[in-house]
Amino acid sequence: MRQLRGQERAITANRQTSWSFADAFVAEDEALRWARERAREAGLPSVSPGTGGALRLLAATADAKAVAEIGTGTGVSGIYLLHGMRPDGVLTTVDLQPERQQLAKTAFRAAGFAGNRARFIPGRALDVLPRLADGGYDLVFCDGDRLEYLDYLAESLRLLRPGGLVCFEGVFADGRTVDSGAQPPEVQRLRELLRAVRESQELVASMLPVGDGLLCAVRRG
């Protein structure tokens, strides 16, 4: 039994090392480092390099021309998404704080993207999303209020074309999502989201173990 427990600890340590290696696999340029530093100064979380690399890959795989992002932040995730999108693609990004979007604009320019590659909309996501076109998006990335994630899912199903992708950042909640102890409402809502996506007949889903957990789903054709 002791030998088995030792092997389990070794496997866990190896997985953690491999996870850290995978999450740091993507090299970041000066524009990304600048945007990440602005996020740290503002006390804002930003997607990990591994999560950003996954978003870039998914946008490229979908040959995305139109992407909607909930939670602009300082532009870290937006840069990754734009790098994966088609050269003529447009990122529509929504955030409550216009000053954050100004930082993101600066970061996008530093990354070499023309001004017409991004449309910045300040405001609450659930007020803005209903104004966006039905079936007009190839990918929707959700990194806003965790308490609203289920509502984002409903809006995303309307916004996505058949075969489009929806992604949710932070679904591990620092390990609290799988913790059997009492959890705050935010974590309870994440569990409801996971259940809804897994049980949906309209979605094909997978959980990517990058950053703090990236839940991805494809809308069936």
C-alpha cells in the first residue's frame, strides 16, 4: 500500500510538472508581456500563455473571421485570438471598464494589428450581447462574471454559426469546482455550467487543462 501511495504521489508530481511545462510552452512577445504587466498593475487576472495558445489554435482551426470576447481586460486574450483569426477577421470585445479597453487598444497596436481588426464595446455583457447578430460568430470567448456564465452560454448558442466554438475561462476556480466542501455562489454556477454543457444535445464539449481550466464546446451543425 505504501508503495502504491508513493507511486501516486510521483504521478501527481509528474503531472503537475508536465502541466506547468505545457502552460509555459507558448513564447510571448513584447506586446503580450506589456499587456500582461498592465493587468498585474491593475490587479486583473489574465489568461495564462497555455490558455492563450489554446485560444489562438482554436481560432485558427475554426478559420475564424468573427469572434466575440466577453472581458477585454488589458488585451492579453484578445492578442492571442487575433493571432489565430483570419487576416481580415474582426474581434468584437466587451468590457465594463472603458479604461481597460484603452490599454487593450494600445496592446493591439503594439502587436501589429490595424485599428479595424477590433471593435470595442463598453458595457455589461448581458446588455451588449443581445444586440449582436444571430449566427454571426465563429467563436465566443467568455471571461467575464462567473455568476453570468450560464447566461453567456444561452447567448453564445444564439450568436454562433453551426460548427462555431464557445470557450469559458477559469472553470477550475483554483480547484474549488471539484472540492466537495461548501463553495460560494460563483463556484456553484460554474458547476451548473459544466452540467449544462456536458448534458447539452446541441454541443460537443471538452475540458482543456490549461491555465485555470478552459471549457470548450462546438455547436453541432
